[in-house]
Amino acid sequence: MADDTTDTKSSNQMWGGRFASGPDAIMEEINASIGFDKKLFAQDIRGSIAHATMLAHQGIITTDDKDKIVHGLNTILSEIESGNFEFSRQLEDIHMNVEARLATLIGPAAGRLHTARSRNDQVALDFRLWVKEELQKTERMLTGLIAAFLDRAEEHAESVMPGFTHLQTAQPVTFGHHCMAYVEMFGRDRSRVRHAIEHLDESPIGAAALAGTGYPIDRHMTAKALGFREPTRNSIDTVSDRDFAIEFLSIAAIAGMHLSRLAEEIVIWSTPQFGFVRLSDAFSTGSSIMPQKKNPDAAELVRAKTGRINGSLVALLTIMKGLPLAYSKDMQEDKEQVFDAAESLELAIAAMTGMVRDMTVNTARMKAAAGSGYSTATDLADWLVREAGLPFRDAHHVTGRAVALAESKGCDLAELPLSDLQAIHAAITDKVYDVLTVEASVASRKSFGGTAPSEVRKQIAFWRARN
Ligand code: ARG
């Protein structure tokens, strides 16, 4: 697919009627979008076939011309798919590259295809179709990631790990519960994707340059043929709107933020100091100098890709914010942002899905860490409230003293002798030891959405039914 960059000075064959000479080389370079919008070839051809079919149905062009156009467009589709199409930068963009080739293939009938449309509604159509397909793909990929987490959560519904706040040991939780937190996050991302598909499901074609057209077109017919719910309702908005692209980018940015938090946890968990998980060889790399190392490069790159995605969102918001209605050429800059973010997001979801599926979970390390750091202190306080009738604030204070004592003795709460505990508060009995283990702690947290294995299993069942 060689780009033809020769600078001939003849005027543009598509719109050059009023121009005496061709563009300056720099003009051509800044103006051309074919380098990236050739990605839209399939959508462009599909849109043109639907448009030509509608024109013939409405008697605006003859059936004979329509047949030639459709045949020619299908030929171009296979030429591009097989790599036998020469894209030309002089022809600016995908729309004019396809139309010029059509003219070579079928002659004058090609000139009738652009009746009752403009590149403004054409590009809005092509790009919407592309973003819609990308959103559908994102939905499937998120479903795969959610499934990976559901499997790990099921496997580890009872595995105890430390739960953190401020990255300090807080209370014991189960690894299954922690996995289900990500299911909630990616589940929200998936529902944002579904809403975005609904929002953009309107066909722009037929808005023409900005004002609609005097030809008796049927926009409902093209909308239906292209799989849209209905046509857009305002021709000015149609050609000046890029909300669908910005929505895609904001969804990608939020999902990217989730993926990046997961990546960060995996980076931490896989350090020798934590040792909670071991990444598979398939998702880690070695060091060229330190033979002992196994680096979580894929997780780190997922964390970094999020920066690119955020950049794309801010770029497109900034491109759009000052534009008067309707179309301005600034809008041509929308595509690279979306294409780049889509590629990053796909890679990030795929990498995280693989990592989550493949990683080895070290339940012994997790359990040992869960018991350290006085993680069952809240359980002691709750026991004092429940069994000894103390107000929670007093129980908190008593527990604080027990923690301080354990700390000074260099032992866990559960290792303090009963006499020590009773010296702090007389109401404490040996029954207290039942709640000081991490297993008892997690099993007791049966509140809706809590970390008890029984609750985690309920949430797994909920999400499995929801898929
Ligand atoms: N390549 C252009 C874009 O991506 C197509 C629309 C051009 N429209 C125009 N009035 N020049 O936005």
C-alpha cells in the first residue's frame, strides 16, 4: 500500500473545478488524512453501497448505475483487502481514494454516487460505524476479563489475604473478594460501553454538508441497511458532533485507570517482598544483567498505556472545544486519537486477562501476611462490644492498648496470654481467641457485599448470571 506523494501541480480531480493549480506540497501534507483514515475503508464502502442502493430505490439514480457502483465498490473492497490498492495522498482521504478508483473502474456512473451526500456526513458515518464496532469488541473483551476474575474468585473464595487502606494492613479479606472488586469495576466499564453503543446508534448519512438535501432521499432506509436504530435528527449537529468518539475515549480512560490500578497491584504483589503472586513466564521478562529477576513488564506497560489513552481524551476534547458549528477540518484530527487509544485499550485488556488467568497465587504468603500487622484488631473491638457490652469507642481504646502490648512483646494479638488481656479489661474471656484468627475474622463479615466466603460466592453467582 504505497502512498503516492508526488507533487503534481494539477488541481484536485474531486473538487478542483474552481482551482487553477494544485496545492503546495506542505498544504498537501497537512491536509491529507489517508495515512490513517484508510483504516475506515470497509466502513466507507459499506456506507456507499447503502447510499447508492437508497438513491436507486428512490429513483434518484438508475438501477443500472447503482449496479455498476455496487459492483465497482465490491471490487475495490477486495483490492484493498488483498493489498492491491494504491492509496494516493493527492486524493487526501479514504473517501476520495475510493471514489477516484471507482471512476477508473466504472466510468461516469461513479460520479453519481456522491449525489445527496457530502464528505461531512460520509466521514461521520464511517467513523461512527468504526467506533461502534470497536465498542462491541471492547464489550466482548471486558466480558473475557470479567470471566477470568470470576474463575479466580471462585477458586480463592476462602483464601485469606490482608486487605489494605493507605497500603497499610487493615483487615483480613479473601482474595476472592478482592478479585470481585475488579469484577465490579470492569462490569461498570462494560455497562458504560453498552450505553455508548445506544447513544451512537443513529445514522448520520443524508445530513449532507450540514443542511440536509433537496433530493427525495430515505434516511430511514440507509439507517436500517447500516444496522443503526434510526437516523440522526438534526443535520447541523450530525456533521459537527464527535461525542461518540469522546465517549469512547472517556470510557477507555476510565477502563484504563482500572487496568492501571490492577497493573500496579500486580507489580506490588509480584515483588519478592510481597510474594503474593508469581507471574507466568508468558507475561514477564528477564533482566539482561541480573539473572535472578523476573520483571512484570506487561503490567508496567498497561500502567503506561493509560497515560496515552488519557492524552487522547484530552486531545480530542481540546480539538473540539472551540469549534463553531458545523464541520471544521480540525475534526479530521479525531481519528488518530481514537485509533491509538483503541489499540492501547485492546492490548491492555488482553494483557491483563492473560496475566490474571495465568498467575500463580501464593495462598500461604497471603495468609501469613493477613495475620501480621494486628489485622484482627477490629475483631477484638467488635467482640468487646458484642460480648462485654462496651461502647465501640471504649472497645477501640481497649483494643489499642492490647495492640500496643503485643507490639512491645513482639507477638500477635492471638499470642497474648489471657492474663495480659484481662489486665487490660476484666471482661475479656478465653472465648475471645475464637475471633482473633484471620479465618474467623473473614467468616464473620457476612454483611451484604462483605468479605465472608459465603457472601463472595453469592456475588460470584450474581455476576455469572448477569453475563
Ligand atoms: N478527511 C476529512 C475528515 O476526516 C473528511 C471530511 C472532509 N470534509 C470537508 N468538508 N473537507 O474529517
